[in-house]
Amino acid sequence: MTRSLFGGLYLLLFSVAGMLYGQDILTPEERQWLADQPVIRFAPAPNYPPVEFFNENNEYQGITADFIQIIDQQFDLGLKLEIVQFPDWTTVVAEGRARRVDMWGAAEKTAERSEYMQFTRPYIRLPAVIIVRSEFVGEGIEALEGKKVVGIQNYASYEHLQEKYPQLDTLAVPDIETGLRMVSYGAADAIVASNAAAIYYIEKNGLTNLKVVGESGFEWSLRFAVRDDWAPLLSIMQKGLDSITAQQKRDIYRYWINLDASNNRSSTKDYLFIAALVGLVAILLVLFSWALRKRARLKMQRLTQRIEEQKKIEKELKKLATTDALTGTYNRRAILEMAQIDYQKCLDEGLPFSVLMIDIDNFKQVNDQYGHEIGDRVIRAVVNVCRDILSAKNIGHIGRFGGEEFVILLPMIDQEEAYLVAEQLRECVEKESIQCAENALHFSTISVGLESLKHAETFDELLHNADLAMYQAKNAGRNRVAIWHESISG
Ligand SMILES: Nc1nc2c(ncn2[C@@H]2O[C@H](COP(=O)(O)OP(=O)(O)OP(=O)(O)O)[C@@H](O)[C@H]2O)c(=O)[nH]1
């Protein structure tokens, strides 16, 4: 449809150009000869696309058809062509020999044909290529030895093949389409045919298992041929051909050979395939990067989770390492470490610092009387009382020093205030009742030793003094607070 429209416009343009040009390329005698001919019987090759062929509506088409139309219309020849359609080229040749056909459109000049036809100079040159099935291994005509090679009956290319390569097992077929099918289906191994025609039929029949493995060495030089007793017609056709411009020829060749519909379809298919391939690759890349991102995200999540768990474990381990299991307060190591820091800070900044050493009185009796478990409850109760008071005042830290012995650090608390704190602790513990048996309540007491920073004593010295003071409290009758002074050590 598009091609017809293009062809129509194209020919119309050249007709107008010819008329404007206004010069007659024919002699009066040639014009007269044309006028005298009632008809010129013209027999194209019926299946020789894109050179010449009949389409599905039996319309004559192809390169040669366009050449004829241009020659006829551009120079207003009034060629009275009667286009005759024969089933194959063999018949076309036979009819020419019998003079029932006056002109051929695209024929190779051979000695035999020259006995009854005259030829113009060639206007189409087409190489004959060797076409095989995709799985064929080898290249060039030499690779065909021992293979079944088909050619088109009465085609010069076939005659060339027989003459030049007698060692080949050749077989003639009526047309290219038949030959290509035979090769494609395995009935023959190779076909020698025009590349342009082969492409046309390969596309048309979807024979995708075929490939070209080289040139045959033969090239068609296609010419118009007229019966040898019609010299004026040969001259007319040659003049017509000679008057076609190089640009017109290029346009026709490009249209039928490079830009023909089948090639376009092929390109479109290629582009679609490439586009699909690019699309597929793009989708795969997106999926791949999505999977990578997801994997990275999961990895990051797991890593964060692991770090969190690790931190939690470390925190728990640290707590375990610094906590007394029975009372939940600081253990000896933790309270001593904390003491060093608090003490140093107060010493450096000139702040007061006090330390209390606390021991539960007569605790052995509790254990002995009520059992170890009740003893534990008593220890916990005393610690809780002390801890509640410190936390209410928002001062100090308590740590278990060993057994039923505790240390309380009181940073920024001087001796006077520390004494009041120690007294409060003692009084509260004394009032705290602990149920030891069904109807027995126990009231514990504590003895407290107090020492405060005065000069530049070390913390160990302070602690030692507080301990001495605590023993002094014990010695003085228990349930009391004793402040360290020189005489204790003495
Ligand atoms: N239930 C229990 N008893 C403990 C624990 N640690 C130490 N004890 C006991 O505490 C008792 C301390 O006894 P002593 O050192 O004689 O002192 P005390 O009986 O409190 O007498 P004074 O300190 O002189 O008032 C011992 O019987 C230890 O076995 C503990 O964690 N739980």
C-alpha cells in the first residue's frame, strides 16, 4: 500500500520532469516504429523478487517494473506492453525462443539466448550467494563438494555452476522459493541464488534456519532483452535506460533492495528484539539491585540487632560483675572503684568526703537461730533501709563489703552531716522489723564507723579508719555510730 503510493508519486514526479524537459530522446523512425506496433508481448521472470515478480494480486512489481514505468512515462514512449505471466523462467525462455514473447525484463546474456534475443547493457548487477542451513560447517563453494546443491532451472547462475564446478552434485529447481524450502527442510544442502531474492523469500516463508556462507563467484548482469529481429525496440529501451539518472537508479535500488518492506520488517524485528533485550536487562538490573538493597538492609538489621544484643549482654555482664547477687547493690570491687573516683574528685576540688563502715550486730545469732535463709532476708532488709534513705536524700552509694558488712560513700558530705546520716540509718534499721518465724519478729541493729576527709589521706586510709571506728562502736556496745579519731588507732 505504502509502496504503491510511493511508486505512484515517484513516477508522477518524473513524468512531469520529463514533460518539462521537453526533449524527445527517440528518433522519428523509432517513434514511428512504436506507433506501428499493436502490442509488445513482455514476459517477466514470475518469481524473481525484488528484481521482478507478481505480487499476491498478480500485479507486476520490482526493480525492472519501476525502470519500465519510468522509461515509458518519463519519455512518453507509449509502450504498448502486454504483460504475460508464465509459471516459471524456463517457460519464459522457451516462449522467447519461439518468438511468442517479444521482450524480457531482467535476463542474463548467454550465448544460447543471443541466438534469438538481443540484450541492452546491464542495469542491475546482483551477486549469486551460497545459502545453507545454519548447522552447515565450512565456507565458500569448495565446502559444497559431495553436497546436494540446487540452482534455478534455466538461470544463468545454474549454468555457471554446472560449467565451473562439474564435481558438485547439482540439481535444478523451478524457482528460488522451492530451492530455499528444499535446503531449509533438508532435501538439499545448498542453493545458489541472488542474495536479494533469497532474503525476500526467507523473510516471506520464515525460513530462519538458513545462512549465507559466501559468494558463488557468479554475478548476474541483468539486461532487457528483445527479439533479435526487433532492432528499433532494443535501441528504444537502451535510450530509455541511458536517460535514467544515477539518482533515479539509486532511489529504485535503495527502495527495493535496502528499504524493501521485508528488510524493514526485519529491522523492526531486530529493534523490537533489542528493545526487549534492553528492557529485560533493565528489569534484571532493577531486580538485582533491589535484591542487593534488601539483602544489605537485612544484613544491617541483623547487625544492628546483634550490636544491641551485644550491648545488652555487656550491660548485664557489667551489672553482674559490679552487683552483689544477694542484695542487688554494688559489690566490693565496684564500690571500691567508685570510691576511688568520688574520693579523688572531692580531693581535687576541695570538697568534703565521708565514708561509713556498717556492720550488722550479732548477725551470727540470726543465722544460728532462724537459719541462713532468714539471715539473707535480714541482710537484704538492712540494705534496703539504707538504700531508701540515701536515695531519698539523693546522696551517696552503698556497697556490700563482705558478709554482713557494708560501705557507704558520701561524696560532698562533711563529717557533721555524715554523722546525722549515719544516725538516721542506724535508727531506721533498728525500727525495721523482719518476720523470722511464724510469730517471731526480729529487729536488727547496726554499728557504724565514720571517717571524713580532713587533710590528704588516701581513700584506703579513710576506709581503714572508718573500719576502726566501726569496731569502736561495737566495743562500745553496738547499735551506735563512732567517729574516727586519733585515739582509736592508738
Ligand atoms: N545468712 C548469711 N550469713 C552470712 C553471710 N555472710 C556471712 N554470714 C555470717 O555472718 C556471721 C558473722 O558473724 P561474726 O563475724 O561473728 O559477727 P556477728 O555475729 O555479727 O557479731 P558482731 O559482728 O560482733 O556483732 C557469720 O556467722 C557468717 O557465717 C551471708 O551472706 N548470709
